[in-house]
Amino acid sequence: MMRTLINTLIFSPAQMAICIIVGIVFAALVGLNIYLLIIYRVKQERKMYDEQLQQRRNALLDKLEYLKSGGEPEKRSWLNFTVDDEEDEREEESEDGKKYVTVRMAVGDKPVNAEIIAVDDMSPRVRRKLGFRAKRHNGKKYYARYSLGFDAKLRYSDDETKARYVAIMDEIHKYGGINIVRQFANIRICSGKDTLAMLLFGGKRICVAFALDPAQYEKTKYRGEDKSEKKMFAKTPMLVRVGSDEKTEIVKYLINTVAKQHSLPLAKPRKIKYDLTERSQEEMIAKGSVRVIILDEAHDIVQKKTPREQAAEEVKTDVMAHTEAVEDKTDVTVPTVVTASVPQEKDETPDTALEVAAAKQ
């Protein structure tokens, strides 16, 4: 019976064996080609990184030679003195609901990587924002650093980041029944009392945290980082870093998923204009998009003034003191760390909320 069954087959046993061997060899060749392709891509990426590092090294060496030959160093921008605040190291709310930002830094007699700011060079608007008073602070200089909020980081980001932000916000505005709550470090997308998503910066990239279970998407292309152990992400534990157009599409899909889970209705189509232009340091501080961190008074660089300059300064001080007395009769204590939030759409922190704390060691 077995012989009859074999005779009825299209191929003989020898032919079938040859077919199996050929299939195995073909599969092995395909796997080898895939492996070689991966190796080639890895080598190309390493070569590209090596070239980039070599270019940076050459640029630094050229700059060093320029300085050694007596060249003038480039003037550093105030953006070079910003504090690096990682989103997973910062707590946004305390247990009693008060807002605060924790800034970790080492401060000595002369702080490293700090800008020297002079009170006399500040505009009246910035002086009032920081709480500096004419008679008390005129002529003084301080070591300072800056903490950039979400609005400031977005305005100073590249065009690709801004385009991804616009695409994400356009997708969010497709749905009705949502509230956009703008805070200093992030933007929260809410429906009633529920937080659906949160936009923030991780380094130079926009990140979106969703009110989704990361475990459900762990084995899919929509997976994100599990941030459930961080207090800041208690309501939005699934974090997606938007570093490419593909990630932008993933974020759009997850926005639609969250909207369906909360039965959000579609909103009427509308064209939204976004003002993402860069603004000056003074505007950013006055608006509350940038926090000024006063580290210490720069006693060693106080410049001596001539009698004529001192007399002119006294007249200026009297005028400014009179102006301040008219605008605000209440006295303000010496500032140390200035904090304020961005008053847009719906801001949970008032524009005049200032908090200055000394970081002197």
C-alpha cells in the first residue's frame, strides 16, 4: 500500500529530497543576505558617525589654534547657560497641588557655566518680573542660569520639531470636548477631569505621554516607554518620543485611540494658526516662558564708577524708586530664584507668580 502511495506522488523520493535540500539552501542564502545587509548598514552608520566625530574634532582643533594665535573667542549666547531639566527627573506638582521645579546644580563661590547679569542693564519690565528694586539692587550683578519652559524650547527648536508639533496639535483639535492646559514645562490634554495626554520636551525632541497601558502595546509598533514609576507620569504612563515622521504618525494613531476610549466627538474643521516665532530673552522672561535662577551675587566684578557716573546713577535710582512706589506700594524681599509659568489658553499658574530662592553654598 505504501509503494502504491509513493508511486502516485508527482515526485520520486529522490526528487523530493533534492527539492528539500534546495529549499534549505535557498532559505540559508536569504538569511545570509539579510545578515550581510544588516552588517553593511551598521558599518555605514558607524562610518557616518566616525566622520561626524572627526569633523567635530577638526573644528575644535581649528578653533583651538585660532585662540592660541590670539583670536577673539566667540561671544556665548544666554541660551548656553540653560539648566538641563530631564522630564523624568522633574516633579511637576507637589502633594498639596503647589507647583514647583527642582533644579539640581553645584554652586560654589564662582558658579561654573553661569552668566553674569547686571541689574542696571535690565528693562523695567524684567526688573519688576524678577522683583529687583532700585535702591536695593541697583549697581549689583549676579551669577544666573536659565530654565526654559515648553513654550521657550518650542520657539527655539528647529523647523522639523515645530512641524511635528503642529501636526500633533492639529490631530488633537479634530476632537471636541477637550481642554488644553498649558503649564510651564508641558501641555496637558484633558477631557473633564481626565488627562488624556501630555506634551513635553525630552532633550530637544517633543515627547507625548498617553493615558494608555504600555504593556498592551509592548509587542506592537505603537509601543512606548513605561513611565508609570514616575509621579509626573502617573496619569499618562506611556511615553512616545517624536524624533521622526514615522513617530509622528504613531502619535496620531494613539491620539485617535485615546479619543475613541473616551468617546470624544469630532469637532468642526477649522484652521488654526500657531505663533512659533523666536522671541527675545526679555520677552521670554517677562512672559514667564523662561525662569531665571539667581545663584549668587557677583561681588568680585562690581565696577567702580566715577563721581559723575555715581551722581547720574543716584538720580536714576531716585526716579526708578519713585516709579516703583507708584506701581507697587508693597515691598518685595530679595529675590533668589525666579519662577513663572506660561499664561496661554488655560494657565493654572498666575503670570505674577514669582519664587526666588538662594542657591548659595
